[in-house]
Amino acid sequence: MKLKTAIPVLIIVLFALSSIAINAEAATSTSGPVSVTGPSVVAVNSSFNYTVNVQQIFSNYTVVLILSGYNLTGASPISPSYLTGEINGINNYTVKAPTVPTTLFLLFQVIGNMTNHAKYYYNITSKVSVKQFTTLKASISNPSQFSLSAVNVTFKVNGKYVGSTIVNISKNSTKNVTYEWVSGLLPTGVYSVSVYVNNSLVRFAGGNAYTFQVQSGNPFVVYIYIGIVAFFAIIMVVLFIANYYARKRRPKWKK
């Protein structure tokens, strides 16, 4: 019995001594027998998932998620969220991003229990950037006599791939497709959007390319200044005319 208990304990010790590996591209962090996977960049006011995978070592375990950040307006869960696993496996958390751009810190703590009542703790913190998004649009049509499923609609901005979405479209119908591109705050300029589909039967209603412009500051500031200048110009003209007629009516001997 002592040998059977010592083997899993030895495995845990070896895992604990291993270094923490972080793959920024895949947003996966690993600590011993625990791995956490989820996005590193999300859109404001969006919902996203994080997965906690616990390897088959413990008799049971508890996973705790503690959410923190610089601004948690509209975010959830605010209070610590607990998941209890009687058997080892995958645990999913759904997180609601704040309604403002910020940085979130997701602390995952796994408390593993062994059959000999020993406890092991693993902490993993994931950093998530919450950014503004730009809504990209496309209108596609299906002129065929049968419905199409799993149509991949791909979006590119200035020739660079930014994302795609999967849609279904009924026969003889048109569908408006939107994609929330996590762009962050875009600099001033003109942006070209190109849209592609993976089905030759699908047609674009209105074309598969368009442009949009981003202008920094308040676009009405110029008009406000023009209005102010025009207002003072009108006042000056009125005063000049009033003064002219006042002098014209004045008797010559008072000049």
C-alpha cells in the first residue's frame, strides 16, 4: 500500500519541479499536471471561455477562478468562482469582459487531493487584453435551390487576415454577416476590407470589398470653428451697417 501511494506522490513532485511553460500564441499556461487555455486578446463586452485541464493524478480536486483588473465595469464573475471535480478532466469557465478597454488577470488555483489526504496547490495567472472592436460586414446570397451549411466567411483588412466566421444560409436567400474584429483603437486613415467565402455557389450582394475611414478627434470641431467665425463676422457686419446708417442720419452740423 505504501508503494502504491508513493508512486503518484513522486509523479506530482516531478511535475511540480518542472518549469512553467507559456505559449503566448496559443494562450496556454502549464504548471505541473494543470494546464489553462484561453484567449489573450478579447473584445470589450464579449464573452469568452477558459479551459482548465487537470491530469489524472488526484482522487478529486477543486478549481478556483479569481478575476481582477484595472477596470472591471460590466465584467463577471466578480466573486471567486469554484468548480469541483470528483474525477479528473476538463473544466470550463465563461468570463464576461468589461465594457471598457483594460487588462484582466485570471488567477486559477487548483487544489488537488490525494487518497492519503495530502493536498497540492497549483497557481496559474493568465493575462487578457480587452480591446475595442471594429464591426466588419458582408452581405452574401445563396441563389441555389438547397440550403448551404458551414460557409466560411473570411475578412481581410488592408490585405491582412483578421478573422473569419461560419454561417449557414437558406436557399434563395440573402444573409447579412458581421464579424467583430478586435482591432483596438485604430489610427487615423482609410482601411480596405475584402471578404471571401469557401463556397463557389455563394454570391456577394453589393460586392466583396469596401473601405471605411477612421478620423481622430471630433470631426465636427472644424464646423464649430467655422460657425464661431461666421457668427462674429455677422456681428461685425451688423455693427458696421448700424454705424453707417447712424452716421447718415446724424445732422451735418453735429459732424
